[in-house]
Amino acid sequence: MGILAAIAVPVYGHFMEEYKEDLCEVNRVGMARLYQEFLIVEQIDHSSAVFVEFSHSRMDGEVCPVGGELNFVDGTVECSVHGDNDSEDEEEENKDSEVPFL
């Protein structure tokens, strides 16, 4: 039983970390889209103050499940914990780990 727990606990912990990171990324993509639409509809320019006001008044709940601080940079929402949208980095990592085609 102890061996099973020694295997299961780290796997579960890793799964939960990946889940939180993926949830944060999905929420940030949605938030960026909503914020850009908000700027267009309200006909205002982006500023840090406008983004903070938007995130507090228009977003329901936490965007980052671990409470990371959010910033809007170059059309994307970045998280202080999870960074920006990492899908491009993951694609590069996956290319390196694939077996080459001959």
C-alpha cells in the first residue's frame, strides 16, 4: 500500500499543477479577447489603470487559480506565475522530443 501511495501522490500533484496552468492559460486567452472587445466598444485606449478596473469589475472569479498577478502586454494577458501563452514554447519542446522521420 505504501508503494502505491509513493507512486500516486507525486503523479496526482503533477497532474494538478498542469491542470492549474492549463486553466490559467484558457482563462487568460478569454480575458484578453474580452478586454480587447471592451476597449473597442468603449472606444478607449489601453492603460494599466483601465486593465485593472476591467479585471476587477468585469471578470467573475479568479483568472489564475493560484492568484497570479495579471498584466496586459502586446494583446495578451500575462500571469506572474504562469507567464504568457506558452503554447509556442510547448510546440518547440515537443519537436525536440520527437523521433526524427527518415
